Amino acid sequence: MTDISKAGTFKLGDHVVKRVGYGAMQLAGPGVFGPPKDRDGALAVLREAVASGVDHIDTSDFYGPHVTNQLIREALHPYPDGLVLVTKIGARRGEDASWNPAFSPEDLKQAVQDNLRNLGLDALDVVNLRIMFDRRGPAEGSIEAPLTKLAELQRQGLVRRIGLSNVTARQIAEARAIADIVCVQNEYNLAHRHDDALIDQLAAAGIAYVPFFPLGGFTPLQSDALSGVAAKLGVTPMQVALAWLLRRSPNILLIPGTSSVAHLRENLAAADLELPPYAMAELETIAAARSSGAEK
């Protein structure tokens, strides 16, 4: 059985967690909307993750909406000691499955209450404020107003720790003047490396960086270099991509998601994967090739 502790640990606020966690987004239906096709299978994945040593799970009440949080509660409540549930607020789903900003003080308070109710908690371990100025990626703009409201909810005891998602370096600096920030969750992978400098800055500050879409998300990365390295090592491209992230910086925490127990085990096995120097060198070429349009 994979020992995910081999990948080491990093702090997430007051908690020290293993660097390989689990992301619950894929437990909802297609497009992260509606119920799962296989409810029993979704519950089994959550239980297998915790049984395998996962001690932090990423979720949100706008996944479904409500679906993943309710599944987590059904599968795992009462929660084992040491399990950290990280959720996010700042968006809501439309009836057409659209993703819409939800930044008002009333929206944020309601989102925290919805997460508490559906997870069966009195306080949320970590809440990421998801910035929705541009759904496709970070966009500049002040986040003082919504973060001030989230900090108020923290003072009320409803939120223990605060993180950020889909943010720029300038927004992180603004946020750190308002509240203690324990993690940043942005898109980052072998080809999408706009946050290289930011990751190093956060590592120096002791702040966790949590990359989403480690293999491209809804438009999977097609890379000859990645496929070639995976074939030479006898593993999957996703395992290589995850192992590379673990090597990239010690403050990176992984939250790969899946609705399959078999795929979950493959993802967790990335903690055991050693990337030899030749593999690291080949993987480093992907971002440059991607930016030049040469990668296939």
C-alpha cells in the first residue's frame, strides 16, 4: 500500500498535513453539477482516501451544489481526528450550471452557513475565498471588501483559517494586511507555470500553495515529453505530473480528484515515485514548448 507520508508534510494553518490530499470536485455529476452517477462509488472513494492516510480534503458547497459536502458528511462524519476539511466560497451555481460570482457580505455569510450545515460542522477548518473577477484565471482588482467580511466571520468563530483561490500576487499582499493567509489555490502544472515566482515567495513565507488542474483540468495537457517520461518509468502521465509538483517546492500540497477508487490509488502512488534527473530535465521543456506552440 502506498505510504503518502513519504512525500513529507507541510503546515496548513495550525495543522501539519501530509502533502498528498484529495479533491472532492469530481464526486459531483458531469460539469460538477448534480448528483454523482454512482453514489456508493463516491462514498467508497472518500472512505478509501482517509483509510489510505489522506488528512486533508478540498471541497466546496458550490460543487453540485451541496453534493460533495453532503457526500463527505455521509461518508466520514463523525470526522476522524486530524482530518482537515478545506472549503471555498465566493461563487454560486446557476440553474443552468453556470459559475457566478457571489461576493456580497450576505452571499459570503450564507455560503459559510451552507458549508457548516452540509458538512455537519460548528466551524470550518479552512475557507478559501475564490476570486471570480475572471473565471478563466486571476484578474487584478481589490479583494478588501469580501476578505474583510470573511475575517469578520473568522472572528465570530465560524471560520478557523483563511486561504485564497484564483488570485494574483498583488491580491495576496493586500489580503495579508487584513488577515493571516494559510494557503493559496491557483491553477498550476507542468505547462501552466505563471506562478513560479509566487510559489517561491509563498514558500519563504511558510504559506501552502495548492495547485488545481495538475494535468490541465477540463482540457487535459497533451504532451509528448510527459507521455514519454511516463512510458519510460512505467507509470501514468498523471502520476508523473503529480510527482513533479511534489518535487517543485516543499510548500506544494496536492489535491488530485477522482470518482474512482482505482484512480485514487494511482494518484496517491505518486508519493512513491522518484523522478530521475533525465526525467526532470525532459519535463522542464514542456512549459517552454507550450508557450512556443511546439508541444503536441
